Amino acid sequence: MTASLHPSAEQLQDQLRSELVTRFGVEDAEVTPEMTFGELGLDSLALVELSDVLQSVLEIPIADDDFNGEQKIAEVVTLLQDKLVEHAGAQGQV
């Protein structure tokens, strides 16, 4: 019912950074809002794996094709925020 039910953009970016660093070997300093998945060296298979991981961690539905190599980290954070709100609404938590 309050905004505290959803992680902030900063928290989502930190979660995304953590997954990219620990699971995909991306350098922490490289994960900035303006970097794209392609620039970080993630291919389509890695993006499918990332979507599966984030779906599990965030407990929201994320399709395998929701991510692409041209997306910036900031765009993905916005997408995740939208999905969290959408999922909460579907669950009657908004």
C-alpha cells in the first residue's frame, strides 16, 4: 500500500549490479546507468539467464525476451520497477 513495498530504483540497480558482478563476471565499476548489456559483454543466452535469476530473486514474472543487448541499465531498472508495480497490482497489493 505504500511505496516501501517496492524496492527503490537505487536498490534495484544495486541488485542488478550484484547479479552482473557475481554471476557474469562484469566489473563492478562498469555497471553504470548508461551502460548497455551489450557493452557489458552479455549475449542473448546470458540475458535469458539474468531474466531467470531476477525473476526468482524479485518474485515477479520476467519474460526471456524482456532484456536485449541494446538496453541501458537505467532502462532495465525502470522496466523492473514497472513489473513490480504491475505484479503487486495483480496480487491486490497496490
